Amino acid sequence: MLVGLSDADNDRLSLKVASQDDWWFHVRGLPGSHVILRAVEGVEPDRATLERVAAIAAYHSKARDGGVVPVSCTRARYVTKPRGAKAGTVQIRKETVLKVRPVRPELAPPPRLSAG
């Protein structure tokens, strides 16, 4: 899992570092980090894993102290940067919205992957 800590980090992470099959996460409607879950060929993360990573994305956002917050999740291939947009601004397609409580990364259980 990779976390952007600035707008420039978010751009680099989402548009240059992430591979097409990686999973991308960001809290909806508020500033926050872009979080990437690296894909493993032939293996799909289960819903609990996606929710854990979404909870970490929520923690790295302005929603950190909120209750349940919506987090967008999509494959990195569906993340693009609008022409002329400021650093850290992206457009996404084919998102799933996960509703989670923010969790500090060190308190989140480790991701589990299953062969698919």
C-alpha cells in the first residue's frame, strides 16, 4: 500500500507509480491522500481488504475525525488528470463507494488476498 502525503505526491503516485491494475482510493468530497493498493497478478483483494485500505485513506484526509465516511475506490486505469488541473486533482470512472470509519494504518489489520 502506498500513500501520497502532498498534492505532488498524489499526482506522482496516481499517474506515474500506480500500474493499471492497482486499486486507487480517496475520500469523497474532501481533501486527502491518494492511496494505492498494489495489485498481485491472479489475486483479487476481498471486500474486507478493500474496506481496510479505504479506512486508511479516510484517516489520511480531512475526514480523519469523522464517523462513517464515503471513500471512492477504482482501478488506477480509471484515474486521469484533467488538462490544466492543479496538482492532486484527478477524475475517476467506474468507482465503488465504500463507507468506512477512518483507521490509523498501524491499527488496521494486514490486507488479505485470495486467488481469483
